[in-house]
Amino acid sequence: MELTLKVQGMSCGHCKQAVQGALKELDGVAAVEVNLDTGHVDVTFDEDTVAKEEMEEAIEEQGYDVVN
């Protein structure tokens, strides 16, 4: 399944790496694409293994805000 999350607070390469790394550590996440210009994070994942809430929590633990 694919999902796009809107994330606030990302502004540099380190931000991008932090978000990508946090999401890729989750079981069930297959791919992550971060667009700093738009603040969009596209995630390809197995919905039977990982929930949207878990992904949002992983991003927020890195210090960024997920906007719904």
C-alpha cells in the first residue's frame, strides 16, 4: 500500500535522512521518499505489518510534526 504523509519541520538533508531512517526501521516499510520542498513523505508499506499511527509516531520521535 502507498501513503503520503504531510510532515512539517523538515528543511535539510539531515531531516530527510532522519525521517527516512526512522521509517525504514519499521517492519513492513518497503520504501520511503521524502520531498523537502513539499513536506510530503511517500511511504510504501505492508498494511498488515505496520499501521499509519506507527509511522507517524516514528516521525514525531525524530522531532517533526505529521499534519493530517
